Amino acid sequence: MTTPTSRSSLFRTKSVEQSLRDTDEPGKKLRKDLTSWDLAIFGVAVVIGAGIFTLTARTAGNVAGPAVSLAFVFAAIACGLTALCYAEFASTVPVAGSAYTFSYATFGELAAWIIGWDLLLEFALAAAVVAKGWSQYLGQVFDRGAAVVEIGGVTFDWGAVLLIAVLTVLLALGTKLSSRVSMIAVAIKVGVILLVIVVGLTFFDSDNLTPFIPESVPGQGGQGLTQSLFSWVTGAGNSTFGWYGLLAAASLVFFAFIGFDVVATAAEETKNPQRDLPRGILGSLIVVTILYVAVSIVLTGMVPYTDLAGDDATLATAFALNGATWAKNIISIGALAGLTTVVMVMLLGQTRVLFAMSRDGLVPRRLARTGQRGTPVRITIIVGIVCAILAGFVKFGTLEEMVNIGTLFAFLLVSIGVVVLRRTRPDLPRGFRVPLVPYVPILAVLSCLWLMVNLSVETWLRFVVWMLLGLVMYFAYGRRHSLVGRSASEQG
């Protein structure tokens, strides 16, 4: 007889049918308000952040040259492979929790806990890091530097805390309201991006695009724990520009797409998830890819890519070199709007994953209570407080890479999970089906692995430590309080 204390209990799965039934549990129901348009807005809101205003210029000047636009295409293809897998899962299991819920249905409870623990780190760090970036842009708009103060020798980032506090209140008031606020902010930042493209075209010189793929030159690789895992294992050097530089650039700009997976966390709050989730996920990815490629082409056509070398180059640099210094404030306003929506949707993703885990009993179930507006108010407030403390007092530095490795790990499991669920539950109705299974998921897995091994050794070590801490938490609390485990024990 299999009991919750046996080894096999670590791999007990939660059926798709049970996951769907749990969405109707009294007092723990999320309100179904969202449409495909709302989901697409969330996707664009979280993907387009400050990266388009900064990452594009630095990558062009230091790594890829004018071919940075091609790097965005390569990254979009890799991201699109994973997006297809997310679309199938989200339309098949339209339950809050995204990769956590999908893993519970395919790999079992231990894997679900690991990915849930991973996502909690990813979303919390992302929200805090981006909020600090928002504070810096706010200071630039008012020419005051970052919005911080010194209290007893401790630096307090009040701008980041203020942003998180306001967004926490909005999320507690309702997901639909959050979507409307996101729509306004998205309209502002897309408008700024379109303005950048139109004005940038007036300075466009096609000669700046030659050579499109500059000749390869030796790069300065990191040493010790700061070098990539791939370099550490193989002892290989690195290079910039050329085809190797282009592939490296694709790894860098891939992270400008991170966030579309958050759309899947809102599956349970979607009116018609089988139809709307694939549209929202894939539609947002198409929109941001077009904008990224357009901006990168215009940027590298405005000035020679060599003028964008260094760590301080941004879109504003290209305009300043052409005498359009007024563009700095316009771009800063666009970045503020962009970062606002990124933080909001990251907070949304964090609360929905934690809500799903609490409803399953892996964290205290009393947290899963929803308020009159159909939102998990308790969890939203707790997440807001934790993220505000992180953003207000912690200096992150290289911890930002933890967001990347956490995201890629989730992408990898979801891609594998599509193949597993196709074999174990071919009978399930699927609103969207990934074409060419298992080849598309395999390509998605390989893409994620390649990007992961290009992250630093110290990032991998921190990730392993966080995962080990998660295992301690699971065996100390989650395994003993799991509702699936209790049900198996009663049946046994």
C-alpha cells in the first residue's frame, strides 16, 4: 500500500480534474474577469520594460553590432517555442499557479514544490529589482538621482516602496482594475516606443548598418565564479561580434522577453481560458517581438554601433549623438510606464503561485482566502510587504541573474511536461495543441539549457542553495500538510 510517508509519495500527482474542482472551492475562488485582450495587455505590460530602452543599445555596442535585430529574432524563436508549450498547458489546465500547477499534474508533488519555490524567488526578486529601477528613472525625471534617503546610515529606497505599495492596493482591489491600469501604462510606453521609431527614422543612415555582422574580436571573459558555467566547464574563451557574438547576444536579449509566462498564472481568472489563453500568450509575444526588432533596426541605423560601446549606452545616447537631447525625458517617461506594469504583473504572478500552493496545503491554507472582490487579499498584502522590504533596503547587484535562471528552469519543466501529459492523458480536451510534438518541446528544452549554461557559476550556486532551502521547507511542512497526501492516506 502506498502511503504519504512512502518514497512514492514524493511523486504523487494531482489530477487535472481535481485541480479544476478546487477552483470552485467556497471562499477560495478567483473571479473570472479576464479576456484575451486583458491577457495580451498583461503580456505586453510585463515583457516591455526598461530593457528595450537600455539593453538594446548596450548589446549592439558591445556584443553584436547592427545584427542585434537578428539576435532579437533568434531569441524570439527560442521564446516562442516555450510559449507554444505554455499555451497548450494553460488551455488544458486553466488553474492559477502556472508552471507549479502544470508540474503537479505531470511530475508529481516534489517537482511541483520545487518549481513553486523557484517561481516565488523569481517573481519576488523581479518585482523588487524592477521597482528599484523605476525609482532610479523617477529620480532622473526630476534630476535628483534615485528616489532614496539615508536613515541612520541605512539607505531606504522610498520610490521603490511607494510603487509597490500602490500596486499592491490595486491588485487587492481586483484583477480587472489592475488590467485597466496596465492598459493605460502600456498605451503610454508603446506610444513612446513608436515615437522613438518615427523620430529615429529621421536620423536613419543605412551606411551605419554595414557591416551588419561585424568581424569577431576576442572578448574579456569572467574569471572564477563570475564566468559562465559553460566557460567554467569547457575552459573555452569567449568573443564579441561575429557569429559567436550574435549567438551570445541572443542569450542576452532573450531576457528582454522574460515575463510572458506570467500570463499563464491568470488562467483561473479568464472567462474562456481554452480560447483566450493561447491568444493572450502568443499575441503578446508577437507584438513585443515586432517592437523590439523595429527599435533595434532604427537604433543601429541612427549611429555607428561603435558609438554605443560601454555600459552606459541607452536609446537616449543615440538621440543625444544626433543633437536630440530632448529625447532623454521622453524615454524616461516611457521607461517609468514600462517598469510600472512589469512590477504589477510580477506581483500578480507571485500572489497567484502562492495562492495555488496554499490551496493545496503546501503552505498554510488560511492564506488562500479570497475577499469580496474575488482576489487573495491576504497573500497580496504579504507579498507586497516582503517585496517592499526587499526593494527598500536590499542592494541586489548580481542577484538579478537569479531571476533569469529561475525563469529558464520553469520554461524547461513546462516544455518537458507537454510531452509527458500528451502520453499520460491524451484524452484531455486541449484548447491549443503544440504542433510537431515532441520535436517543438525538445527544441524548447535545448534552447533553455543553452541559455542556462551561459549564466555565471555563482548564479548556479545561489540557485542550488535556494533549492536546498526549499527542500527543507517541503519536508518540514509541505509534505505533511499536503491535501493530496492526506487524501491518499485516507484512501489507503
